[in-house]
Amino acid sequence: MLTAAHIALWLVVGALGWAGGAKYWWSFAFIAAMTVLFAGIAYLVPRRRPGYYDRLFGEAYRHVEIRVAYFMRLWWLPIGAVVMVEHFTGTDLARAGYC
């Protein structure tokens, strides 16, 4: 739900012209692609068959693996928010970080 709202916000901001241009849409495409990629990973992790590390570390390995997959899925929300602020305000946040 949160991820869908984040992607929808990107589309609304771009459609209203508040932050547009090719760089904005390339950033949107990258954020959307990473969101889909890590959602697929989070979907497939619990469905894979047990391997060597599952036998070596036990059930705890699968729990950690699922937590990491969902963390990677949600990590793109704050990154996307920072990139959107950069496009929306026109600030160069990489340069502002070196002040």
C-alpha cells in the first residue's frame, strides 16, 4: 500500500508538471524498476527450496533472508522521497551534503 502510494505520488507530481523533464522521468523509471525487482525478490524468497545455507544455519537463516528481502523492498521509499525532493525543489542534494 505504501509503495503504491509512493509510485502514485511520483506520477501525480510529474503529470501536474511540478517537477518534470527527462531527468525526472528517468528517475521515476529507475525507482519503479527497483521497486518491482525487489518486490519480486521478496515474493520469491519464501518460495525457494531449502539449500546448503538452510541446512547449515537452520530456520533462522530463512527468517533473516526474508527480513533482508523486505528491507530491500522498502529501502527505495526514502531514496525515492529524497530524489523527488531534489527534482521538486531543484536543489543539488549531493552538493548540499558537502557544506
